[in-house]
Amino acid sequence: MALLVRVLRNQTSIFQWVPVCSQLIPVSPTQGQWGRALSGTSQKIKIAALRMYTSCVEKTDFEEFFLRCQMPDTFNSWFLITLLHVWMCLVRMKQEGRSGKYMCRIIVHFMWEDVQQRGRVMGVNPYILKKNMILMTDNFYAAILGYDEGILSDDHGLAAALWRTFFNRKCEDPRQLELLVEYVRKQMQYLDSINGEDLLLTGEVSWRPLVEKNPQSILKLHSPTYNDEGL
């Protein structure tokens, strides 16, 4: 089960392309002390963004999603699950002002770097990979828009967004939709309980189980207020 995910984990390491982190937004020497200070802050955010993206692909139980959501063990399924977790991170970090929005852009950058790397590991033809990247980019931003509308809506609206994107309009078991809606709500609750400054500094995120062994462990917090601003 989940052979593809194990292969990707064994052969692909995010930290193989960590050096790109220092090249994302170069600072001109003419910017002087202010520029160096900005560079130091942005570098810390880039590292935190890398850690947060890493949590989306290394701390998520993909096999449980494959099993409980009856998803095929494919690269596309891996991307849909990763996309969902990246989106939840983006929703959380957009609440942290300019620094949070900057971190969102870096997280998305790392995601596409990782997708390309994994495609190469799988031996995908470069031309086909490029075409697939264009398609996935379009799907990504459409999914983000749909999920944003869903999280601002009630559970029916969120379920509709998950049905369209996560399940690709093919889910016939309402229990799977109910499970995903509950997962997103409780995970967003958990992310909102983490101090924003800590997230900007460390990027460390853990994910609650898809199915809770102890439902009473779910945090009971006030409903957060989300904005609908883009990246």
C-alpha cells in the first residue's frame, strides 16, 4: 500500500535543494545596513517556510488518506493531499500581516520546487512534466479560491469545495466528505492555537490524526476570523 509515497520519500529529500532558499530574493549591496537587516529577517522567514512546507509532506499520513478516502496511490493523489495541507498553512499565515503573506509566497515556491524534483525522480519526460506543471498551477489557484470560499462558509460549503477539488467530483460516500470537513475544521482550530510569532520563527507544524483516537482531545476554541485576501 502507498508504494509510490514510500518511493518518493526514500529517493527525494527536500533538503537536496535547500540552497535555493538563499537565492529567492537577493538583496542589493547598495541597500546598506537596512538591506542587511531585511535580508536577515527574510532569510529566517524562508527557513521557517521551508520547515512548514516540509511538515506538509513529511508529517502527513498519506497512507491513511489513501485508505480512508479510497484514493489511488498516484502522484496526483499525493499532490491533492499536499495541496490541502499547504492551503491550511497559507490560511493560517495570512493572518500574520506582511511577514505572514511573504512566508506564504515562499511556501508556495518550495512546493513547486518539490513537485518538479519529485517528477524528475519518477522519470517523467521533461516536456510532459512542464505541461503538467502548468495544469497543476491552474488547478492549485482554483483549489485555493474554492477552499477559501469553503472555509468562510458553513460545513456544506466546505464539503462542496472538498468534493470539487480533493475528490475531483467523484466521492459517492458522504462519510468521506464528513471526515474531511471535520479534519479541516479541527486542524484549522489547532493551527490557530499556535502563536503566530512562533510560526514565523520556526515554521514547525504538526498535524492531528485524520481519525481521532480520543475525540475529547480536539481543542475547543472560539471560531477564528479569516480574511479573504490572496497571496
